[in-house]
Amino acid sequence: MSFLGRIRARQRVKSIAAGDFGYDLAALHLRLLVAMAAADDQLRAVEVEELAKFVEVVQVTPEERVRLQELLRMLVDAPPDVHELLATLIALEEGAAVAEILVNEISSIARVDDYIDHREEALLRLVCGAFGLPPRTLYTGVTRVPTADETAQLRDLVHTLVEALPPLERPA
């Protein structure tokens, strides 16, 4: 990358860290937050409040804020498709600093209702993978232990995924 390119990249990271996303990145950020909040198949009031706070504080123009508010209303009614969202994240060229910010934000929204669901944990790991970041866990510092039903659901999910994969080819 050229010297000028590195300067622009640093400026972009600083503006994003300060909350200056621009509409496209803010909308992607919002879709990612809603996907995490809805990963457990329910959007709690406290989660919707946090999502609305994001829309109010992100640095966009007044017109873009109105568009984000409308997008939030639509996403609350119909959360985004995770596969499409992951494909978008994989194609995102914003860099590791932006990825870190987004991963930290979705971790926060997952914890806002004081309940960590295994599907939220799975989505966090998928997002980390999409960005090429080391896997993170939501369980760090959480004292709540998953129930036996949740543990069984996770086991069933993993078994289903493993069964769906083709058998490994062993070298001769």
C-alpha cells in the first residue's frame, strides 16, 4: 500500500473508532447487531433499546439517521439472513481495526440481556471467521452456566453439522 493509502486507512480507522461510519458501513453494522440480538430467536426490549441507541449515536447525516431508523424498524420485524450477512462481511475491505470494532459491538449486544445463548456464541465465531479473526467467546467472565437442555441443543447442532459434512479423505 502506498504512503498516501496508509494515511487514508489510518484516518478511516480513526473515524470509524470515533463512530463516523457513513451510511453503508453503519447499515451493515446495524444489520450485524440485529442478527446477533436475534440469534436466540427473540429480540428483547433491552436489546431493541440498545439498537436504537446505536442509531442515535452513530455519526451520519440527519437524512441517513432517518434511513437507519427505518432500517431498524424493518430489521426488528425481519432480522437479516445470516448467510447473506456473512458473505457481505467476507467481502468487506475495511480492515482488521473495523473488524475488531464490529466484533466488540456484537459481543456487547449479545450480553446486554444478561443471557448468553449458544446460537449467539456460534454467530460470534462465524463473524470472527468471516473477518479472519481468532475465535472469541461470549462466556469469558460470565458466571451463568448453560442448562442441560442448552448443552444438549449445542451437542445436537454440532452432531448435525458433522453428519452433514462429507467424510474426510485419508491419505493413502
